Amino acid sequence: MRTYDLSPFWRSSVGFDRLFDLVNDTMNDSDDYPLYDIERIDEDQYQISLALAGFGSEEITITAKQSTLTVEGHKANKGDHDYLYQGISMRPFRRVFNLADFVQVKDAAFESGMLKIALVREVPEAMKPRRIMIEVASNENQQIEQKQAA
């Protein structure tokens, strides 16, 4: 795997700290548990699906804060089992998703071991592009002169 040195960008830029942190975190993120999908439902609607076999809804915490969505899971009681093979991982996890501006968590549902989180982008009216009408300056004096000349 390649490693990238971002220090030249740090030296010559101001205000891009969050962007560089995102790139750095992405390159260093080797934990792929739990498995998840991110799906675009519509132009402004998304869905994150996490495969959480063995977890109950009471063992999962979802926190939305500013531009991040955090999903955490802690198995309450592992019990006293004598596994010959344990392929279903039920270890504690913490998965953080970075959200774009104006993306909000709409709701979450847990069914058949799948956690589905609905997201929607709600851009405020003040931030939406709007069409500006161009007023044509009326030249009443020119119209009056043209009528008198005719």
C-alpha cells in the first residue's frame, strides 16, 4: 500500500485542516467492521446500511453531531459459551461517517440484523440558487418623442 506525505500541503494552505484530516483518516482506516453500504436513493436522499448480525437495537447507539454521524455498538452480555468456531463477530465497534453540509439524519430502522439510516440533504432557502429577474429600464422620454415625430 502506498503512503502519501501531505506535509507540503499543510505548509502552503490555510483553512483546509478538516479536508486534510479526512484524507489522512481515510488512508489510515484499516478496520472494516462492521460491513456497510452507502446508497444514493434520490438526488437529496441517501441510506447507510450496516450489517450488525447478533446485535439488538438496544445495544446500538446512533449520534448525529454537526457534520459527523457516529454508530456505536456494544454487546451487553456475551454469556458463557464454548465456541468451537466463532465466525460471527460481535465485538464492540465505532463507525464514524462524515456528512456533507446540510445533510441530516432523517430516521433509522433495525430489522433482520441490518441497521438502515436514512439521510436527507436539506439546503436552506437562503442557500438555494434563485433566478434574478432583469428589469428593463423604460425610456418613456424616447417613446414620447417617437410618437410626436410620427
